[in-house]
Amino acid sequence: MTMSALPPRDFLRRLFEAALAAADPARCVPPHLPAAPKGRTLVVGAGKAAAKMARAVEDHWSGPLTGLVVTRYGHGVPCARIEVVEAAHPVPDAAGQQAAARILAMVQGLSTDDLVLCLISGGGSALLALPAPGLTLDDKRAVNRALLKSGANIAEMNCVRKHLSAIKGGRLAAAAAPARVVSLLISDVPGDDPAVIASGPTVADPTTFADAAAVLEKYRISEPAAAIVRLREAKDETPKPGDPRLTRVETTIIARPQDALEAAAAVARQAGITPVILGDSIEGEAREVALVHAGIARQVRRHGQPARVPAVLLSGGETTVTVRGQGRGGRNAEFLLALAVALNGESGIHAVAGDTDGIDGTEDNAGALLGPSSLTRGLAAGIDAKRMLADNDGYGFFAALGDLIVTGPTRTNVNDFRAILIEAEAG
């Protein structure tokens, strides 16, 4: 099959669907399940994929088990033996706090014969919100909101979160000792560092209170006072590599952004289109990343480098948006709108960008589609792309064109997926 067999928009949607399928918990959890223990099996977890991961465990586990996982509102899946609690993301709420407290209590008092199966995915950091002593949930919310608006990257945000938490940064695994702890992770972070995914509740934390304080200083975050005081006092440091409480912890990443990119690349090859994977951990301001992608797309179109047309550029990772305007729009909509402005209607270039969890930022769309006519269609509807971009209103732009991609919660999360299709010139 060649590209002519499928319209560009349909082709790009197919790539996005292949990326999602590669990270489906029903597919990637069962091969990694451990053997049943002599004692109890306790399943705990947090993240946007947690409920679907729990369901996959139930469907493939013959022995007795109990447990509790917490996921984002709307991301639940019916389970028979594992309780599923829904809570707020990205700003934590009381439901997440209560679930985290219950999970921490559940894993205490276990023996060496017991197994804690921990299911972790992106979003788990906000969902597993248990403030450290001296802090309130409102304190954590305030820090979270400030970090989300600051342009801080995910590693920086999670460094702070660990040091304001009673459960993250390896504290959950330390509480479960001496039980065996098997953690299955779906990665949504650049570099796939287990210590960063959901702020690593079962992974030793190499970062320090001083590192966390430096992040807040870098982004000029000076409130709430209780959080600043805790970081400054630096009491009760997180478990570090080599901590004896973590000797029976095993961690496996079962799905990652690279898997999604390779699945999409395979679909492209089958369609006779050359895939170019630019990277699975691309970070930076969404609009700056868009400028770079636009430049590479032009190089393909004009010079056949790094691949001849037809080609598709694939990338993953997590961009950031420093919010200055009043508009709606997650980082994928911002990326696409900036890409549209940079390409300025150049023919033969189409794109898709979406968050694999089905939610672009805090909106109801996963992402959007972009084509050569997007700018002119916008102008015909009385919408100026540059003005919308200045107002951080990528959602409004693509909603007006009917080009949003709405999947609903996918119940997985391997971060953002971007594909830019460069077609051969007509004629």
C-alpha cells in the first residue's frame, strides 16, 4: 500500500492509534507478572493507566489478591478484587490524599513471604498526594499550580513533589519492607527514569532537599511558606540508592514512549512512507520545539534530508508551555498552532500531535490535526493564528476548525506523540 491509498488525516490518525495500542496495559502488563508468593499478594498503584493495569492483573492472576489503585477522574475500569479510586489530576484533591494514606497503611506490617505488586504510570505523582508532616493538601496544590505555570520540566516538578510528600521518592517501598516489591511502570517521562515516573514511590531518590529548593528558586516560587520551610529544614530525607529497606524492590518498565514511536514507524513503512524518529524524549517550550520540527520538515521537502519524500517525522517527550495568555490549550495544541504559524501554509505538510493519555493538559481533547490549509481556513472563520498563539489558545483555534482529536481517556500514558507527514509534490 502507498500513501495514495489513505488520505493524510486518516494516515496520521492511524499512526496515533498504533502508538496508543503499543502502550495498552492489556497488552503490556501480563508478560511481566511475577510468580505468586507464599504469603499475601497486595496490589497498589497510581496513575492514569492504574485502573486498566489493575484489570489486566486480575484477568491474568489465578491466586488470591487484594489491593487499591488510584487513577484520574474518568479513567476508572471495573475491577472485582482491586479497589479503584478516582481522584484529581494535575492538581491533587482530598480523594487522592485519602487513597494515598490508605495505600501507605496497607503495605505496612508485611512479611518476607508477602508480595506488593505496584502499578505505576504517568499522573501518579498528583494522584498519590500525601503531604509530608507539617504540610496541608492546599500547600501541595499551591506548589503544583505554580510549577505547572512556570515552565518547569517534569523532572524538576517531581523533585519538588518527592520532598513535600510522605509516600513518594521511595517512601512507599521503604514502608513495605521486608516484603518483596515488584513495580511495573508505564513511562511518560523523557529518558524513562523510574525515579521520575510518578515521582518514584518505590524507587530510591538520588535528589535532595537542596535540589528541590533550587527548583523553586529557579522559577521564583516563594509560596506557600510551609513548603519553603520544609525544604529549607531538610528533615527526613528520601531513601537513597543503597538503602537497605529497598533491597527487595524490583522495577520493570513495561511500556515507554519509544515503543509507541516504533509502532507508528512500522505502520508508516507498511504504507510505503519513510519514518524518521527524531527522539522519544524531546523537551522544551512547545512553540520552540515546533520551530525546530518545521525546519526539519522543510529540509525533507526541499532537499530530501534526512529522508526523501514521502516521509513522516515522529517524536515523543514532554514539552512545556509557559502560560502568558488567557486561552485554552494543552501543550500539543500549542505545538501544532506554533507549527502552523512556522510553516505558513506550506503545501504537502500535515501533522498530528496528541497526548497518549487522551487528555491534552486539562482539556477534553487528546490533541489535534494540522494541514496546509489550516491557516487559511482559520482566516476564513475570522481567526488569526498568531493572535491565538499569543493567547495560548491552541484549543480554540483547532476547535473552530473542527480539527480536535477527542479520544476520551485512553487509560494509558507514554507521553506526547507527534507525527509530521511530508508528501511528495503533486504532479
